[in-house]
Amino acid sequence: MKMKLFLAAMLTIISAATAFGATSRAGVVTVDVDLLVQEKGKEVKLWLPYPVTDANQTITGISVTGDYAESGVYTDRANGTPILYARWKSDATSRKLSFTVAADRQEVIRRSSPKKEAAWDPADYRKYLAPTSLGPVDGEVKKLADSITTGKKTVLEKARAIYDWTCEHTYRDPNTKGCGKGDVCVLL
């Protein structure tokens, strides 16, 4: 009987710790875009990340409005990532889009990492680590990455060093119209 009470108490404590250890946030996010000043006299295209429901978040209330000529949600062939796409004709006198989603996100907490790094084969991650036209992995980019990760032994240590460097050395200027093309070499 004492064992049953003990187990019941432990299960209650564990359940409570799980329920209260991680928090959730809910809210509505609206992205308003006005592209009138972009490429006057030319066709304009816009791509925005499109959120999806998964094990840690629920997405509802999606609304897309605007004066675009064409729009749709497309899936990236390589990774299966959904993308909201909109296009305005070259003679558009207004180029506005409003994208609203309601999100309920559960915080994910991983308090422990393995003591020893698991063996990994770079070939398993080749497609994720491959260069792109705007994100090369050689030249100045490799030189900087090597300098940031000097002395780091594990993949986790190296990833953390690059993450920390990025947080310390980059910023977003809210007064900048748009975010550019994502050209890594220009950013460096």
C-alpha cells in the first residue's frame, strides 16, 4: 500500500513538473507588407515563411489579404517547407499584403545533453551543409567559421560558438526596408 501511495505521489509530482516546467505562449501575429517603393514598373514577388502546426505549436486563424495579382502557398521541393507567395504586376499602383496567424506555442526545454557526442557521418547532413548561391561555405565564410570555432571539439560546441558569435556581432535595423537577399558575403 505504501508503495502504491509513493508511486502515485511521484507520478503526480512528475506530471506537475512537466506541466509547469515548460510554458506556453499564445498570440496573434500580423505581418503587414507594403512594397510600393520596390522595383517601380517591374513585377514584384514576395515569399514569406508559412507556419504549420506541429507537436509543439498549433496554428489557427490564418488570413491573407491584399491587392496582389496572384498568391498561394507552395512547398519547397528540397525540404518540404511551406512558403506564402504573392506577385504583383508591373503596373500595380499599390502592393500591399496582410498575413495574420494565431499561434499557441509550447516551450521546449531540453535540460541535459549527452555526456559524449554521438558518432555522426557528415554524409547524412550533406544537403543541409551544402553551399547555395547566396550562402557559400568556402573562402571568407569558411575562414570566419574556422576562426570562431578554434579550439572547439564537438559539433555542439562549434554550433554554439557560431550561434553566440552571430548574436554578439549582428543586429537587425528596424528602419531598413526589407531584409535584403540574404547574401552571406554581403553581410560579412
